[in-house]
Amino acid sequence: MMTLIVAIGAQNAFVLRQGLRRHAVAQVVAVCALSDAILVAVGVAGFGVIVKKFPQAIAVAAVVGGIFLLGYGFLAARRAFRPSVLNAGTETNSRPVLTALALTWLNPHVYLDTLLLLGSIAAGRWLFGVGAVTASITWFVALGFGARLLSPLFAKPRAWRVLDGLIAAVMITLGVTLIAGS
């Protein structure tokens, strides 16, 4: 179960980046944890059965999510090739929150993992769902607030370029995979 939550993806990469920047971390962690809790609850309640009856919804979500991930990946690639100052002072808290919402709710992998996979394993087993939600909250808090422990490593611009390059590679790969598979 924890491997579904900890898997490297758009959401986790964004939480890590926000944690390293120390900007809107609590808000981003809260959005991701609350969203996962909602999706796990819906999955445990048996929503996966409905989604299985309408596979075209997953295909549409895959294309939309793939396009979004490609865009996010290209932005990360641009940051890797043309780094800017990582000062969050002029950025509002709403932008990271909106990005976290988009990376969560426009990501078809989230639905596959929480509604279908986790939902089929835990259908009706609420204690299992509570464990999954607890694991998710623990992970996002540890990732978002624990990222500051990596601050010495990210004191150099080159480290940010490498991170953005890795994020770009993961996002573009996920986006292409989603679009090609739908």
C-alpha cells in the first residue's frame, strides 16, 4: 500500500520542490493529504466498480492529465536550462495550492491507484482505508517538511538544475505514457 503513495510522480515531485523552497508547504501538504483521503474513502466505498463500467472516463482523464504533465514537464525543463532565483517572496500561496490541486485531480494515476487498485483491495474494509490515509498523511508531511533537511545540498544552483531536469524527465515520460496508452 505504501508503495502506491511513495511512488515518484508529479504530486510527490511538486511537494518535494515546495518543501525545498520552503514556500506554502503546509498548504500543499494539506491539499495532497486531504485529496488522497477523499479518494481513498471513495475507493473503499466501492467507487471502483462504477469506474470499471465507464472506462472511457479513464481514457479522457489520461489525455487531459497527460497534456497537463507534459506542460509541467516542459516548465521544469525550462527551469533546468534557464534557472532563475528560487525566491518565493513574490509568489502568492494560491499558485502552489492550485498547482497541487491540478497535479492531484488531473492525474489519472491517482484515480487508478486510489479508486481502482486500492478500492478493489480495500472495498468496504474501512480500517484498511484508515491505514492508507494515515500512511498518505505521514508521507506528505515527511516529504514536504523533511525536504528542508536537504537544503544544504540545494544551496547550489546546479543541484536545482539537476532536480528540475529529473522532474522534467519524469513528468514528460508520464505525460507521453498516459497519452500513448489511452
